[in-house]
Amino acid sequence: EPEVTQTPSHQVTQMGQEVILHCVPISNHLYFYWYRQILGQKVEFLVSFYNNEISEKSEIFDDQFSVERPDGSNFTLKIRSTKLEDSAMYFCASSRLGGTQETQYFGPGTRLLVL
Amino acid sequence: ILNVEQSPQSLHVQEGDSTNFTCSFPSSNFYALHWYRWETAKSPEALFVMTLNGDEKKKGRISATLNTKEGYSYLYIKGSQPEDSATYLCARRYSGGGADGLTFGKGTHLIIQP
């Protein structure tokens, strides 16, 4: 069964460094998402992406974040200058279409630790 | 952003017993409610997407109901098995078009005791 994959599974970085999180969505899906979960808190929406541009973003998704679909299969989240509070589990998700009844399929997450 | 709340936060159930838990959400501007099952170190697994008031959906021993007028959904598990141990997340969609993000509750952590 097709699945969303994410790499790496864990990443440790120093405060101020740039990190890029990688996702391979399900191949025939057109909509892509990033979410994060800070330990002990709710899963939070960051950004959605369709047709090679950002569709929606939350207040969390400020100028230090960016997303890109560099080729036909990968979808990346870049954090330019990491802060301690960026430590979280980052989930990528994809959906085939964008309608109300569409399921968003999640990857296993990348756990980011900023020291 | 309007809150999605889940209760209880955690639940211990004996193997073989049935159980249920709740997702509450503001009823205005409702479009869809999603349920996910999430085991540690795995991807959250989509269970249901529910859109209509009175919807009931079933997948094996798991079923869910939806009341959009009063703003709640129940998830039921019949005859709990150890493999049902997981965190169950609900999430609400706040608009009907495009690539909208989901607003999640904090989850109900279910532990099935043999």
C-alpha cells in the first residue's frame, strides 16, 4: 500500500543552524502538508502546498520556514535558523485531492531536537 | 482558531471490553471531522472522515458517530484487543475548499490490559 515517507527519522542540530526535512508523498497525490507536534502538545498545522505554491499557512509558519517541491517526488520543509522552541516532531502529509472528504495521509514524522 | 477537545486524555481498558471516547468541537462552520489512530513510532493511520450530521462509519471493530449540531463525535471500540492500544486523534477541518489544514485535539491514549 502506498505510504508517505520521511527522512531522517531523527535530527539533532545546534541553535541557529539550518535544517531541511524531507518527505516523499504518495505518488498520485496533489496536495501536501506539514504539521508539527511539540512534546505534550497538540499536532499543529504549519502549511499546505498545491500546484507548486503555498495554499495556506498558519501563524507558526513565519519567515524562517519555507517549503519546496524540488522535483516530482520530494517535498521539503526548511527551517533557516533553528530555535530551541522548534524542537518537535514534524509530520508530512498528502492527499489526492483537496475536497472536504479527502483523507490526509501522514508520514511517520521526523523528530527534530535543537540544542 | 477554535479548539478541538478530546476526553478522556487516557483510558485503561481490559481486553475484551468495549470502550468509547469523545471529540468535542465548535459546531459553527463545520466541514469535516477526521479520526486517526497513532501508534508510537508509526504514521498516524486514517480511520474515518465524517462530514454529515448523523454520520456513522465503521471499520472492523471500530465505529464512529458524528453530531455536528451539538459539536461532538464518539469513537467506539468493540471487544478491545491489545493491538488497539494507541493514541486516537480527532481533527476538524474548518473550510470546504483547497488544501486546508486540520485542527487536532490532544488525543485519547488508550491502553488495553490483557
